[in-house]
Amino acid sequence: MPRKCPECDWIWPKPTGSCPNCGSDKAPPAKVAFESGDVIEGKVPTRMPISLAVLVVAFVVYLAWRIVQMVTWLF
């Protein structure tokens, strides 16, 4: 997640290191989405939208039911 440098208000794309504009070492605190604080390639990982998770669960339940129907039809 981009942050602003406290010295020059430059948008800081990286979570660590010195400011590319003024060279300030005062890195603003990173805002992370997870308790572990994992940062991948300078970006904070995001969670799957709840609507997509509900869609995936509904699809899995539908496929399971269709498999049950197929097994009962075969026997």
C-alpha cells in the first residue's frame, strides 16, 4: 500500500528503505491487513471478496449434489 514520506509528501511505493525523492530514512509505518505482517513485493496481500467465497462454496455444493445424483442414477 503506498504511503507518503513525512518530509516531502512523496508517495512511497515501497514498505521499507529510504525515500526516492528526498532520501529521508523516516519510513512511515506500514499498514498491513494481516496480523503476521506479511508484505509481498511491496504490496499488502488482500483477502478474497466475500461474494466470491460464497460463489465458490455454492458451486462446490452444487457439484457435490450432482455427483450424488449421478451415483444414484448409475446404481
